[in-house]
Amino acid sequence: MTDTNPLEYLGGRGAQLNTANPYQKQRQTFDNIDFLDEPWLSETKTEYFSEHPKKIVNKVASPDIGLAYSMNPYQGCEHGCIYCYARNTHQYWGYSAGLDFERKIMIKENAPELLRKTLDNPKWKPEMIMLAGNTDCYQPIERKKKITRRLLEVLLEYKHPVGIITKNALVLRDIDLLTELAALNLLVVSVSITSLDEDLRLKMEPRTTTYMQRLKVVEELSKRHIPVNVMVAPVIPSINDSHIPDVLKAVAERGAVSAGYTIVRLNGAIGEIFTDWVQKNFPDRAEKVLAQIAECHGGALADSRYGTRMKGEGKYAEVIANLFRIHKRKYFEGRGVPPIDYAAFKRPERGQLSLF
């Protein structure tokens, strides 16, 4: 059962419904909307909630992501990307993975203090921490809250390595800190660019910055000698797979040093959310898209298998892999992310000892 508005398409939102939360015993439904005196209108305003978690740095258990730790200052993401794997995590907070994920955002107010506490622990050894790994650390509310910036200030103070992944041009606000971190070989910035087609972006990633702005991010960071990796992720069959060559060419011309990709997978509630979206936005090819996604994941839309879930398997996944490999070789020959300096990590001296 889903909570959805059959009377209108919600512009500016990716999901068009609220899928049922499997952890809730009760839910509100609108099965007999035809008998209402007035149309039911979905609440589209974004709400923000302050949270004070006990920790902010989380161990990444997945062996095929290539990260040690992640750090998410926000839960939920107003960007509204229809394919986002983080949608399912919103259910643990009592919300839906659908519209709730985009319009009920939790802010981890004490994140910088928690990070400092983690790095001060004598048992802590420096490993790459990813900002954010789950939801975008530069989503719109960051402009006001500046939690990501404060986290970067702590990391710079400790000379601790950090990776950033974002699709928001707000990252350029912090170019002063990023330049310092990069000069110490402590940083790599990944920018997510799934296409260069603005019409597609508005449907698939409705509240993100434009693709042209993201290309500007790549160019501006590269000018400051900040290593930029571009993620063409996720690749969605018959939606943006053919855009791979153009994206790789454009970002290479603007100075990116590396690129990667993943194939979309629709685990949990995302399968229902995405299916609804693709049927409404691409009715002429919806069944083809879904069939090709399933072909890449052993016949199912969902795939949790380590080693295959990110790149898929089968003939169609091989076609995508070859397309990416050929054009990466063409545009990125001789480029690469410089090694991270883990030895630079140093806890700042405080109190009287700092006087000597």
C-alpha cells in the first residue's frame, strides 16, 4: 500500500509517492479518494529536524565500495534523486523512502564535536573518511547550517584525509579549505554527473544543481590543483547509458583526473519508487528499462551481492563496461588521483603543553 496523490505530478520532486514503511504497523492510506469533496493535496514543503547522535563516523562494511569510513551530517536529501540507494535508510527513522526522504531532513547538529572526539581517541588511526557516502553533504540546507564546512575545518586542523562526493555547486564555497587540504595530499573530490541533458536532470535529479554548474565545479576545483574524480553514477539502461562518452569527454576537458561508474540497482522500496517514476516519465520505454536493469542483476531489480551489485553482470552490463572503459582510456590516459598522505595526521596540542 502506498501513500500517493493520483491527481497531480509533483514537480520539483523525484519520488511521486510514499512507499509503505515495513517497520511501521500503522499507516495512512487514501484508497477512496474519489469520494472526497476536495482533492487531496500532498504536502510538498521540506521540513527539518535537529538530531544529536552519539557518533558521526561510521565504518563502511561493504568490501566493494573501497572506503573505510563515512560521515553523514544530514539524513534524507532534498535533491530528490529518484534512484538514490540511501532512500531505504530513511525507513529506520520512521519515515517513507519516497517523498519523506526528500522533504523530511534530519540535521546532525553536533557532528563537528563528534568528529573531534573521534579523532582525539588515542586508538584512532587515520583512514579515508567520506563525506558523505549516504546523502549529499552539500544539499541545500548546508548553505545555512554550514555543518560540512565545520567538519572540513576539523579535518584540516588534524590534517586528516577526506573524500567528498557531491552533485551540488555549493562545494565551491569551501574552496579555501579544499585548496589547503589538497596541498597536503589529504583530499579527493568526486562530482556526480549522470548526463549532460538538462531535461533528464529535471526529471531524475530535480533539486540538484545543473549539469553545466557541475562541469564548472570540476573546472574550478581542477584549477586549484584539487584532484577531481567524476562518477557517472548510476548508469541506467536506456536512460543515460548512451551519455557516457559525452560526460567523460566534457569532464576530462575541464581537468578531472579520474572517473568511475556504477549500474543502477533498485533495492527495497526503491524498486517501487523507480518503477512508478519511469512509467510516468518514460511510458514508451519503461518496460524496456526495467527489463534491462533486471538483466544486469541476475533477473531482479534488486542486487545485494558483493562483487557484482555495483557493475552488474551479463551481456548488457558488459556493453556498458566496454563503453566506459574505451572512453576512459581515450580521455584519461596518464591521469590519476595522487596518493593520500596518511602520515600527515597530527592531533593538535592544547592547553599548557601548546605553549612549549
